[in-house]
Amino acid sequence: MSEQIILSDEDVVSMAQDANFAEASTLTGEELMETVANLVFQKTRLEEDEAKGWAANGVNCKVLLTQGGGWQKGKI
């Protein structure tokens, strides 16, 4: 997998307008996580506290990369 970046609440993320799921083009790490938690809560059957936990702690997953190497454990 590629290098992992862990954001703090004060770090700032900028996204291209066509790829942005938030109303602002830049967000702090805290704002980004709140937005993700709200989206997860609105679009799934998870309870609000479960959705916030999903956004804050991530979910274990497996990733199949296009360059090969088989399935690799990860977290989103």
C-alpha cells in the first residue's frame, strides 16, 4: 500500500470541485471527519454514534490493487 497520512483536526485538505462531496473546497481534518460521519449516517442504516465511530476509527477492509500483489489488509 502507499504511504499512510493521518490527519490531525487542524490539518487542511483541499479537493478539486468535481471530486468534492462537501460544500467547501478546503476543510480542516475535523470538518472532513464530521462531513464523512454525516454522509455515512445519512446514507446507511447505521445509528448516528456508529456512523461517527466509522468515520473516526475507520473500517477494516481488504484492498486489491491494480498493480498486483493480491489482497492486502487495510483500513478506510
